[in-house]
Amino acid sequence: MPSVPDDLVNVGVLTKPHGIRGELRLHAFNLDSPLWDEVETLFLRLPDGPRELAIESLRVAPNKHVVLTLEGVDTREGAEALRGVEVAVPRSVFPELDDGEFYFVDLVGLPVLRDGEEVGRIEGVLEYPSVACLEVRCADGVRELPILDPWVIEVSPERGHVVVGPWDDIPVR
């Protein structure tokens, strides 16, 4: 049995069949990523564990989703059986970033510093239509900090931390 990389990152969800020959619609979390031009296999997060399948064809449809054909899925019924399955790729295949850019997945687990002191850790990144927010676990609960000045001053995965400003106006949940 082939090994499964330990750095898998979810990149989308299979939503429904497309046609009758096994094509699938994929809701990609970042449709504009150059990843879709380069990736050759995907890992499906199935109930019995991740399974790697080769991509036989892939195109970005005009109505903002990916249409793909996967190895071994050649009927509408086969595609229907994969509805709702999360799709992942190894983090190592992500495209290189320009200076000052970062992937949200690389922020999870980083310490959050304020005035040189650790005040929490990032549990996740939430993407809203207007802004992305860091989900920070701190001593008194969880705060959602918009990745904007004055709340987030520095995002530095390469240095291993995020620096924040005052957050008294951010409610705790």
C-alpha cells in the first residue's frame, strides 16, 4: 500500500457529478491558484483513509468551479458516490510564494505575540467575504482577529510568529 504524505492540505470539496461519464465538479478553495495547472494527483479523504487518484483531465469552468475526471471514476454513479468528499494535496506541491506572501495553512499553530509576549496560538484562519481572520486561542478564550492593521501588525511564518496590536475591541467567544 502506498504511503500517504503527512502534510496533506485540503484544497476543495467534490460537489456533484458533471455529465454521465464520471466527471466531477470540485469546489476549489482557491480557484485562482496555479496549483490547478500543475497538480497531477489528488488525495480523497475517504472514511477509510486518504486515497490517491490520478487526474485524467481538469479544467476550470466559466461558472467558477473545477471540472475533473479521476482515475477509475468513469460513471455518473461513481462520481455521485464521491459527493461531499474533501480533496487534498501535499503541502510540498504548493506553488512557490513571492516575498511577503504566505499560505494560511502555514499560520496554524504559530504563537501570537503582543509587546514581545506570547498571548495565544493560531488555531485556524476564517475567510469571510470582506476579510480573513486569525482564530486565536488565548488565555480567556478565542478571538477572531482581522488580518488588518491595527489588529495584525506582522505575519511572519518564516520567523515563526504573528505580531498583533491591541485587541480590546475584539470580543472573546
